Amino acid sequence: MIEETIKTLVCQTLKIRPEVYTEDLGAGDIPEWDSLGHMNLLMAVEKHFGIAFDVGDSIEIETTGDLVDMVRKYTATGTPPA
Amino acid sequence: MLLPQILLDGAERFGPRLAVQDSTTEASYATLLHEALSIAAGLRASGLARGDRVVLVLPNGVDFVRAHFGVLLAGGVSVPLDATIVTANARHIVDATGARLLLGHATAVARLLPALNSSTRVIVAGGDPPAPLPPHVPTIGLAEFQTLAEPRSFLDGVRPDSVAAIMFTTGSTGVPKGVCLTHANVLAALRNICSYVGYTAADREVVVLPLSHNFGLGHLYCNLLNGGAVFTANGLTRVGRVLEAIERFGATGFPGTPLGYGMLLDKYAPVLATRGRNLRFAVINSAPLPPECTAQLQALLPQLDIMVYYGLTEASRATFLSLTRAGPKYFRSVGRALGSSEVAIRLEDGSFAAPETSGEVVIRGPTITPGYWKGPAALEPALRDGWLHSGDLGYLDSTGHLFLTGRLKDVINVGGYKVNPGEIEAVLLGEPGIADAGVAGVEGVAGITGEAVVAAVVAAPGVTLDLAAIETRCVESLEKYKVPSRLVVLPSLPRSETGKVLRTELARQLAARLVSRPPC
């Protein structure tokens, strides 16, 4: 469920076709995922899930898989996690 | 002196010292020279003659530095392009420059190859192509290329006024135009910059700005000229790694854009404060640095010497200013004329303005380009009486500090990338159902510092526009930084009596409709 939502958010925010999306797609791998796209993506994910990534966590997010893992961590433990 | 002398002298003076590093490899001054000479020999063995153009489509990395200096040592002209350039623009540039050689990363090569004609030889440097490369274009790997001939330089006949590089920028019509820079142009600019910034052999900079642009490339040159070292990566996309590199590399300098620093201050300030504690200086340019950003950055990193400058590809850096040393009174200034450059303000009647009087910023000196590639006439309207007319508006105060106030030209500045609204409007107007389109730079959109591209479209009667489809069309047709951050449907566009889009009014209308956040 989280995976599908992240896929939708990534495609919508970066304006890419679904077939471009992969589970290990990362920042810088495609022109659309540049630094500004990365920031917009994090903001979109935070807004959608009602969470706010800690700075230390957000700098570790580089791939779609990282996003899924991080959202799972935040939504499982409350926002933000201890 | 010629530009590649930087590397020839560097190998002699700083041989075993680290010159350049990326996430996977590094090169000392001696190694870098050897590799660049190997590439030079390979280029000559492939038929390159003095003055021939070589297009580089490489991301930031050691390979870019090897290749760029290889071209220069071969007596060629380097044409560095952004690795994400769209196919149509790349084809235009390859054709316009008559380049017979293209040296590119595998990903870029795979994307661009179908558009190239078979007379263009392609050298693949780094990466694996996403699919087998088509057979009609000859390709060779960089490593193999470096073994084609004995390393040596080919600088006989190259003169200081020979063109060293052609830097492509957005033209007033949206068609890329190549700014020719001679060896003397670049070296004059480097002398000015190094003198002001005070580079030493102890400096180490992390450069994530594109090396295909003068800003990033200038920082590479400055370090190599002084025995410093550069760690290079591609933008702030993997921001954690960049901040980690600043600390691990022992960076003393970290050049950036207001957009990049705005993002770091907004999202990652505590990490920047910790990992950037040894930074000595930061040159920030490509758009005005908001005073609140300056104050916030200075409070975060009190030891940091924050510097800004004003420049154009056609003139390199014309002014420089340490905001740290000048103080808040000058936080909105971009500095005073730098070294051998002269800066003045000219009024519409051609006279020079008195202090505090606004007019067009004009620049004169040894850094000014001799002209555009295959189009010296194109520069003539801007070059009058030896002064380059920038198209920017501003004034000088009584102490010679330049303050920018606006632009004469319709250009949007997105984090340093110049965007011509007409190019985007042409794409939009090619879409069925769009009766009219206007594009403007709007500040405070999408939570970013500086201008964002915002497009307004007017639907044809009875048509409901599919904005997602329009976005997709833009993504497919334009470089990423040109794709509108927002698409807004308006009933009509503000136009003048002659039909010209009133961009200031359009920007005001768009800003009023969009949610905005204060910068920083």
C-alpha cells in the first residue's frame, strides 16, 4: 500500500511516466529527479502522510526504496519517531 | 599563456598532490596531466586538427576534467554541454559547431546517438548504456581511446587569442548560442577571481555546480591554478553525500547558488552547520542572494566568508564582493568592478550615468568574448564602443558598488539557468486546445528561493485542457529546468496593444494565484 502511494507521489511530483519508476530509482538517476525535484518530493510525501522527516533522516533518503522504508518507520511509530 | 598551461605547470609544481576527485576515482596533478595528454594524442590520432570542436556531454566527474583538458592540449576547442541536454538542442549544437567528435557518458550517448549523423565520432566515457548502442555511429571507450597514441600536447599554433571553449547559453530567441571564450579571456578572469578570493594550495572545494557552465568550471580552474583540490559531484540531489563530502574532503570552499543554499538552510541547516564548520569561503551566484539568506547563513557559519559576484558568460565575473566583510549595508549589492574589468551604467541615449542613477549595466575589459560562434554579428548589438551591454538594469553607488534592479530582456533565472519564455510558449502553443500561452518567472513558488517558471495557458473555446498531458509534453520537449513548476489556466493573458505578453503583469497575476512561501 505504501509502495503504491509512493509510486503515485513520485510519478506525480517528478512528472514521470509510471514505467520509468523502479524500486531502486534514485535522486540524480533521471533528469526529473534533480535537487529541486527531490525537495518537492520529500514535501509531497510529508504532506500526504502527515509526517515531518527529521533532518538526520531526510538526508539519508536517496531512492524510492528509502522513501518507502522511511514512511513505514514514521507511520509505524508515530510522528516523528523517538 | 594558454589555458592548458594550468595543468602543465600544475604537474610540475604540485605533481603528486590531489587535483580532482569524484565519488569513484581521483587524480593527482601528475596523473591528470598524463591522462589529458593521452586523450589529446587520441584525439589527434582520430583526425582532430587545431581549432576543431569537440562536444563534451559528461556529468561532473574526473572524466570531465580529463576530457576537457585533453581537448585543450590537443589544440582543440572544448564545447561542454549539460549532460541532461535535450536531443534537439544537442543536435543543433553539434551541427552548428561542426563537431566531428562527441565525448559523452554512456547514458547521454544512448539518448543522443539517434539524432547524430554518422560522420560524428563518439567516444564513450563512463557508465553503461541502458540499451545496446546503435551500430551506425562509431563508438570507442575512453580507456581504449587513451592508448591510441603516445601522450603529448599539440599546442603549436595555438595563441592566447585562439578560442579555447564555446559555452552555450540560452539565446534571446530560445535557440542556444555559443559564447566563444579565448584562452586570454579565461585566464584574465581567473587572475581577477583568484586575486579577490585569495585561493591557496591549501584550499579544497566541493563543486556540485555543473562543470559545463562557467561558474562551476571557473572554480575548477581556480583550484588547479593554485595547487588546490576539487571534489566534484552532480548537484545537491544526493544532499546527504554532498554534506558528508564537505566534511570528509576537508572542504574550505563550497560554491553554490541562492537556490541551493536556500534549500540547505531551509531543510538541512543543522547538518550544514556541523559538516561545514571548516569552510572558509562560499562564492554564491547566478541570482541575487536574498539578504535574509545571507544573514541566516552567516549566523549558522560565522567563520564563512560569503562572497557574491555579477557576471555573464560573455564577460565572466565582472564584479565581486565579500558580503561578510562589507556588512549588511551591502547585502543587496553584487560588488565592485573586479581587477581588469570595468563596469559602468549607460543610459538610453548612450551617455554614462551618474552614481545612484539606474541604467543598463555595461562591462569592458580583457574577459569579454570576441563573439558568438559563427555569428560575430549577433554580438554587435550588445557590443558598442567596446562596452558589452548586459541587458541587466542597475546602478552604481558613490563607492562603485553595483546594485541590480531588473532586466531589459525577457529571461527567467532559475537557479542560475537562464530560461527564455518564448521557447516554452512555443511548446505550449503546439499543443491542441491551447489558444494562448504566456510564461513568466515568479518568486516564492514551490517553496524555492528565487524565480520559478510558471506558465499560463488559455483554453480554446469549448476545450477542457488536460494539464497532466500538457505537463508531459513539456517534460518531453524541454530541459528539466525549463519545465514549468506550475501550469495555470487563465481566461486571457495580459498583452500590450502590439500583442506582446506583459510579463511583469502576468507574473503579478500568477503570484497572486499561487501559494507562496518566504525564501529561506
